[in-house]
Amino acid sequence: MESFYFRSYDKIIATANNVNELLDAMEKLSSSNPESLKYHVANKDIYNWLNYIDEKKLAAKLRNTKDPKKAIASIKNYLNPKPKK
């Protein structure tokens, strides 16, 4: 599986090999480099990578998301769905 690389000015600032690592990286970048995170979410880089690694259900949830906080919340909900009553 190909890794996802978060870049800032041609420098790799974080990587992810799966959805859990993606979430961890996104949470860290939300405080350490929010502009890079925003760029990758808004440019649909994360959406495209999720499709590439066959996480199509999660990718669909992020298709129109431009806000990193909403993207993080969607990934958390996907990984830990709330039980239905």
C-alpha cells in the first residue's frame, strides 16, 4: 500500500500508511501545521488517497469536506461508529 505524505513547501512533515495513522497525523497537524492540513483536505488529496487504498466509504464521507475539523470528525466516526439505539 502506498503511503500518504503530508507536505509543506516540498518537505514531508507527516506520513500515514492506513486510516488510523492518517487520523493521528491529521490531529497532530491540526495544531502544528494547520495550513498544510487545510491544503490537503481542501485539495481532496486525502479523499483521493482514501479511494486509492480502497477506503471508498470513508472517502465518500470526505468528498465535499474542506474543513479539516470536519474531516477529522468524519474519520473518528468512521473508525468508532456510535452504536445504534
